[in-house]
Amino acid sequence: MVSIHRRISRSRLTAALLATSATVLVVGTPLATASAATSPVQNGLFGAQDPTYDGVFRQSLAVLAYRAAGQTPPADAVTWLLGQQCADGGFQAFRSRTTTACQKSDPATYTGEDTNSTGIAAAALRAIGQAAAADRALAWTLAAQNSDGGFPYYLGGASDANSTSVVLLGSNSAGRTPDSVQTGGISAVHYLTSLQVGCAGAPTDDDGGFAFQDYGSGLLDNDSASVQATLALSGAALPFTPRTVSTGVPRSDCTTSPAPTPPATPAQLGAGHLARVLDAYSGAVPRFDFTAGARVPGSVSAGDTAWAALALAAVGVGRTQLDAALGVLSAQKMTAANVRTGAPSVSAAAVVATDQPGQLALAALATAAAGGSASTVDGYVARIGATIRIAPAATSPSPSPTPSTTSSATSPSPTPSVSTSSSDSGALSATGATPLTPVLAQLGAVLLLLGSALLTVTRRRGAHA
């Protein structure tokens, strides 16, 4: 979940809801941090940030980035990811104790196993040779397909473009073509193309883009949906080797009826749309302001920009715009502080503490796919590696007449090692209690109510980047 925002609607109702929810979430940040801080440290997990909503997603992207760089990911990182897999093959976004059974997928409460975590994990596991685990994960996601051909975030929920796209990334990794992912003769490609904006969006330059869902009042281009749908429809399996990328920018001829033949493919039209967005915003996909219902000029959504670059490289068009996007990514700090405040500079210590492994991984994947500098890719991966949580070795009490029998927390294990120590770099503290905790706890009920609404639009990759 690298960028977690999804543009759902430009209506005043949605903007007001999101604005109100955002305000409460800002006030409740210490509460969220305190809650996360009570979770045990996860040995092998990348990133110091709370993994509740994106642990598996960012871990999977990081593993894919290692493979894109031609490197083997740390054994602890692989063990952590394998340990997160549920008994039925699916994945939750994160579970702090793997000895506890996974929660069943529930679209009503937005909890349990989900297609996004499972789909990207299937791709990552395939890339590192964990075929059996990848097959089980893919089988779980494919069983979630709805009758419209699309996939929901949680089993039984409504289909959406992003969830469908991430599932296709998992099936692409297994060598399946997107149009072969079907149920009742209706394919995932059919669902995604039903969300592609046509010539009706040409006046606003939105043609070729994808909506998150169809609300029956006209399709609204969604940057997060567009970048992932275009990549998924290309059929590319992550990570992929560089291919020839032309300078062409495909687009339907909306002034001629009928349109000229042969028509561009949905993936090509999507890539053409992304190239025009990158042109319009100096090589970046900007952040989206839900309150204003518009993109923010001068801002950068690092996750969406990296996904866009990956999509252009996979489809093989938009070389100029692809290079511009890579330039923007290399100039970004890819840190939590930079994402939150837009700070032009971050200290070296802050970079270590706040590096976003999901966003760094996407930048590495895009750079490698575009044939960029190997040293740049290695640099991204090195920064990812520096965020890994390593449980400290257990020490014997001193003085003690009897040698300690406690083994090192970093010893190989079929399941991730768990430590409650907060002494390791980037670890969450053992407790999160503050003087504000009682007051903030009372806001929990409010957060739960608003969270249900907010999660339908914001809960993603964290990356979903």
C-alpha cells in the first residue's frame, strides 16, 4: 500500500466525509501509534512504520525489488512473509502473532484476509521460487472473483479496479493472461475495460484512464486505479526485464467516427493517458486533494508515479514521460516525513527512521524495468534493507549461576521470530501509553464509525505505495 488513496467521487458529500475523517485521524494519531506500539516487533519485517494495513503489501514489494536488482532478499524477510500466510493460502494485511488463526475476510468490517495482500504476495513468492506458497495464494484470490469478472478487496464485497488489478499481477506472475482469469465466461479484462474512460472524457483529458468503480453517474478517472489497471492489463509479471519503449503516446481518435483501425489496446490507451498526466505535471502523478476534488499541482504521489512508470515500461510506450518520471522519483526522499509534510530535505537520521520500503521498492522496480542505472536500483534496495527489523540476540542474566537456555531471536525458524524488545533500530516501543491515552481512547468509537466510511476509499497498498 504505497499510496493508499483512491479517488471515489468528486461529490460534496464525499469531500465533506473525507475532510471530517482526516481531521479526526490527525487528532487520533497518538492513539493509533499507541495501539500499534503494543504489537510485538516482527523479525524480518521491512519498515519501522505501523504495519497494520500494509505489512504484507510492502514486504512483498520489497522482496520483488530485491529480485529486480538481481539480489536474494534476506532470509528473515522471506521467513516473515511466509509466516504471514494463512492456513487456507490467503493473507491478511498483517497479523502480529502468527500462532493465532487468520480472521475470515469480512467486507462489512473491513477485516481479515484480503485480495490485495494475497495477490501481491503471490507475485513476490513466485519471484523467489516459493511456487507452492504462491500457488496457494493465487488459488485463494481467484476464488474471490465476482460474477462481473472483477475482484473485491474482501470476499463478498463489490469489485473495484485496484483489487482486480493486484489479483492480475498475481496471475500474471504465474504466466496466465489477463483475459484467461474468468468466472462464468466473464473475464477480469471485461470488468476493467468497463471502467475505462472513453471519448466522453476527452474534453478533460481523462480518456484512457480508469475509474475505481462505476457509480452509474459517469466514469471518473482515478489515478491510483489507472496506474495499476494499465500495468495489470499489460500482462507483465513483476519484476520484468527492460524492453523496447517507444516515444509514442497512444490515444483514441475521438474526432473521427468510426475510430481508425486497428484500435489501440486498453493497456495502450491507459498508458497514453498516464503519459499525458506525467506531461501535465512535470513527470509526476500528483497527490489528490479529496476536499477540493482535484489533483494538487506541484505535489508528487511517489507511489502512483512509480506505478505509472512501471506501466509505461510494461506497455512499451511513452519513453520521454517514463524518463521524466524516473527523474522525479530519484529526486524524492521516499520518506514518511517527506510524504506528510513535503519537506524539501530530511536529515540522514530521519531518512533511516522513516524510509518507506513500499515506495522505495516501486521506484526500484520501475527503474529496473525501464533499463535505468543498476547503481540506482541497488541504492533503493540498500535503503530498503536498512529498514529491516532484526530481533536482538537474547542475553543471559548477570550474575547467574546457570547458563541461559534462551536461543537467539535471529535463529532460523519455520515461523517469524517475535520479540517484545524495543531496543532494535526501528522497532516499535513496548508500550504506547501517554497522558493523552485516556482521552484519545474515548475517540475510538468515533474513529470506528468514521473509519468504516474512510476505509472504503483509503485502505490500500500501502505502497498499496
